[in-house]
Amino acid sequence: MTTAQSSAELLKSLSLDARGTDVFTGRHQVIPSERAYGGEIVSQAVAACMKTVDADRSIHSFHGYFLRPGDVHAETVWSVDRVRDGRGFSARAVSGVQNGKVVFNGQSSFHVPTAGVSHHDVMPADLPRPEDLPTAADVLGDSTVRDASYWANDRNFDIRHSPSPVYVTANGERTRRQVVWLKAYDRLPDDPDLHRAALAYLCDYTLLEPVLRNNGVAWADDGVMTASLDHAMWWHADGRVDEWIALVQESPAASRGLGLAHGKIYSRTGDLLASVMQEGLVSLPAT
């Protein structure tokens, strides 16, 4: 996939077609698992909600549940319920349906920005520069393991890890923290809502990786299976996903087969753009 094709695929994922009043359809990028990528599902739900609010308000929070795997070969029909429109806030409920079954449910909140309290956690000072980290293609080379070609060539973002990624091996320190730099391959339109939705899109790539890293296992290991169960996100400031952003991740807890992860998304200049949390099913190889 070339960079131009990659950006086109991202824009296609985030461009929903209107089917009726507050009803939209979304198409999915075909990936090896043939299950719709979770970040794409979340971003389409967010984009559908955005289409039903006035231009004076922007999304500040979203909470959703993955109920069934999405089929990459089927459209998802997104129906939005205008729960409330107030003077300063709007609330929306959204559901995604494939083949008559709900695959995702979410709730979102929008508000009219006002002057008020302002502070945020400072971006860690010890982050490596993205230019000093290898690309996924550099790491994977000509590997023929499961999904290697997709990880190296077919994702819509340049993704660079510190410590080294756990695509094929997890031989480094067992830690519950990692940093991932991401950037869209090509320049994207200036629409702020597009970049807000794209932040939701990219989060799901790596959020559960600290759980794998802490257990010394890699994505390609036999017996590894993960599934996102829920997703919560808060937007704090506007930024661009076609410029480098840092996803600082940690897993505070894992138990009973479930792993919890949270992330802070910073711009290259240190602004905290968003916070995200997710719980997922994590099944590891039998020991």
C-alpha cells in the first residue's frame, strides 16, 4: 500500500454515507483477520454522532461497547439518537448494525467550548524522538509470520514503538508501559472533526500491548488472542494526526482473563490531546 492509498483508505473509513435521517453507512478496510478493526468501528461511531450536532459544539467524551465482531465485507449501518440538545451540551446514542445484529453501542457528549479551568499532565521528558525509532517495516523486514505484511505495509499510520514492538518477539524487559509514536502517512484535510475521529481510529492499534509485553508474549505467538470489549475516550485539545503524536500507554491491571489499559495522547509540542481507556479479553498461550 502506498502512502496515498493509505490516506485514501483512512478517509474512506471515516466518510459515512447518509441513508436517512440520522442514519449512516460505513465501509471497512479489509484486513487479514476479516474482522473489522476496532478503532475503525469506534471512529465511525464517533463520526456518525458528529454529523448530528451543530457546528458550535465539539465532542469531548465517548463511551462504547464492542458487542459482536464486525465483518469487513459488510457495511455497518449507524443509527444516531439525539438524546438531548441543551444550551451548552448535546448527548447522542449510537448503534452499529450488521446483518440485523448490533455490533457496537456507544454514547457521546458534545459541548460548546468556554473559558475556564485549564491544566494537563506534562508529556514525559524522556520520550525518544520518532525519527530515531524504526518503522514497522524496518522491524519486520521480510518476515513471513502471520500478519507481518499487514503490520509492515497496510496500516494507515506510521507506527513506531519504544521499547521495541511485540509483533514477532517479546524478548525485552517485561513492563506494563510503552510509548508509541504515530502519524498519518499523507496530509489530511483541515477539518477538526476528521482529526478528532482519527484519534479514536488509531488508539485501538496498540492499547492492549502493555498486557502482552508484561507477560512476555508477542502478537504472532501461537495461542494469543485479544478482543476489545469497551472503549472510553476524552478529547482535551485539538491536534493533527498527520503530524507526530505520542500515545503514552500503561496497563494498571489485568485479572480473570481481562486486561485494562489507558493512554494519554500528546502532540509533538507537548499538548495533551486526548485520554483513552479500554478493557479487553486477553488470552495467552498455555504454559
